[in-house]
Amino acid sequence: MTYDNITFREFLTAQISNPTERSLLIRKLAFIIFCSENGYYDKYLVEIQEQLTNHLKYSSNLLVESSLLYCFRVLLMKLSAQSMMSLWPIVIAELVQVFLSIEESLESSEKKTNSDITSLKVQLEAVKLLEMAFLLPTSKLPQFQMYKWAFISSKSNCNKDLAYQP
């Protein structure tokens, strides 16, 4: 647990400008949270949210955005429903941003470049995050029920037996 605390404090105090290092630090934080017990980092949510928001604000790098979406997915699994309440506006805004970029890329007829691979990683992380939100039981994510309509049509046949039961 000592190493976890050191790495967590490193995340909270880090002032990294290199996008690759930022991405790795966010993924390291996600791994630490994933390895902890459910709800352990609820008390640090304000600090975590502040740092994640700063990374979102000051980085337009797709690699960092991909790591942030990955971290949000881990937070969905490990934080309590009450703690997630303050994160939903950020998560939903990021998901909408990614899906709007998908729509724009489909409408444009530009040639594919190497940066498209990174944008595909971001899109994949967004879809994984959305899938996780749909698969977790309603009791785990009651706030997501308000936003669910934006991502799924009413004509879809959702099978409730497919819901993830931890």
C-alpha cells in the first residue's frame, strides 16, 4: 500500500507537460485504483476529479484523452454510486465530444493518416466506457439512467439478462 500512496501522491502533484508521460501517469493511476478495494478512493475523489479535469483542459492530445477515458472506466467500476455523481457531467461531455468527432470524420472524405490510429484508440475507449456503463447494474450507476437515452434509441431491444453482475 505504501507504493500505491506514493504513486497516488505523485499523480496529485505532477506537473507534466509531455503528453506521453501524462498518459502513462493517468494509466498508472487507473491501475492503482483498479487494484484497490471498491470505494477505497472515494475520499480522494475531489483531488482525482480536479487532476483529471486539468488533464482534459490543458491537453488536446488524443493519447491523453484515450487514457482519461480508460481511467473513467476504472472509476465506474471502483467508485460508489454516490461518488460517481460529480463525475457524470465530465464523462458525458467527453463521450459526446468523441461521438461528435466520429460523426465529423464520417462526413468528411479526407485521406487516412497515422493520427487516425490514435483517434481510433480514443473512439474505442469511448465505446468501451459506454459499454461498461450499460452493462453495470442500475443500482451501481443510478445517475447514468438520466443520460442513457442520449446513447441508445428507444427501438433497441436491451436484454436485461446480459447485465454484468459483480
